[in-house]
Amino acid sequence: MNASNKAVISALKEAVDKGEPVALCIIVEKEGSGPRGPGTKMLVFPDGKTIGTIGGGPFERMVIKEAIKALNEGKPKTVKFAFREDNVPLGAYKTRLICGGVLTVFIDVIKPRPRILVLGVGHVGKPLANLAALLGYRIWVIDDNPKHASPEKFPNVEKIIVNEWGKAIDEANIGSGDYVLIVHGEINHDYVALKKALNSQAKYIGVLGSRSKIRTYLQKLQEEGYSLEKLKGRVYAPVGIDIGAKTPEEIAVSVLAEILKIERRASGNHLSIV
């Protein structure tokens, strides 16, 4: 493996470990002359940053553009690039270069499952974290009680953070792709967690609690200058889909059904045709 491809594979592993989406671009076929041969790889991030090179110049810029499109669409694709003006294959992009050949590039979209932060691991937090891990999400458990958050109770989660409540949440470093589930249960703890999540870039913030509890939170947020209008589509409180859930395990199913619905952009309607 050459140095460039080695750097690509190393960066790919790091991105996957961090949960970052990336596009892996690989030259899979070469007809005639071209800047690089089959097997050459380049990694493209959503912001256009790249690791490795598959030829440089206008050709590479075109591949980067297609890779970003693929990331936005969430689908892999195969694209042909022509290095000649005549006899251009159907659907191939003209690079305006005159090497004479045609390169086929496979763009693989690699989107690791998002991270779910379970803030508080009481009666609901435990089945919620374990079921989410079973579904393949990257789970971080955050709590202020080491007796509640232990490796023995959560053998399948990626990380457990135990610290003073506010510090534990800060240590999780909430990111833009994260789903945050606030399920501690203690009123002040949950409100602290809600404000920290709101001040982060979290895409989804779910808060467990009664409608009365949530109304109290919303009133306090409004009094502190938060725009309730801006919470729509980001804060889900009370969290979950109405399936008549009563037990902690049923509530966990309700919450994760909501996350799956949002992640997959699904309707949430019944599938039955009867």
C-alpha cells in the first residue's frame, strides 16, 4: 500500500471512530491514459476537505463536488470522467483534459451510526441505552452516580462518563450529529442538561417527563430569553412516539422509534395495506 492510500485508510478509521460521515473515492476502472490507476483512493469530508489524491486539477475538483453531493444524498454512486473531447461514453463528465482515457470512480458514502447521549441512567435510561446499542448506535452514558453508571450494567456502550452532573455533560462534548436524551428524572438535573444541550449543536434533544414538567421548563426558558419557536424540530418534549408505553422498556421503544423516524425521514404511519 502506497503512502497516500495508507493515509486515506488511517483517516477513514479515525473518521468512523469519531462518527463523522465521509466519502471514500476509489478509481475502479481505467480505459486508456489517465492521471492515476485503479485502486487509487481519496477521502472527502462534507466541508470539502480531502485526504489523499486521485489525480489533482479539474478532474479531482469534479470528483470532490460529486462526493459532497453523494454525502448530502446519503447514497453511493459510480461516475465516469472522460479525458478526451471525442468518443465520450454516455453519462461521462468531460474533464477538458486530453490524456485520452476514461476513468471510473466509485464514491462510497460512509455514514457511521449517530451517537446517542443518554443523560441519566435511572429506570428508563438503562433499557434505553441497552436497546439503542442493540440497534447499532454509538452510546455514551452520562451520570453523576457511579453506582448507576457502571460497565457491568452497560457492557455494550461505547463510553461511560461519571462526574459532577454539569461537568459530566461538558465532558461528553455534544456535537452537531448527536441525539441527546435527557432522562435523569431529577428536575433540576434535567433542566441543567436541557440548557447545556440547547447551547450545543445537538440535532435532536429529547426530554423525558410529564407535560406539566415540560411546560414548567418551557416557561423558565422563555423567561431566560430563549425563543420557543426555535425549539421546534429540535427539541422533543415529552420525548417519544405515542404507543401507549407504560414500562421503562416500552418507553425506550417509544423514544427510539421517534429517533429512527427522524433519522430515516419516515412518516411514522402504519404499514398495513388492509
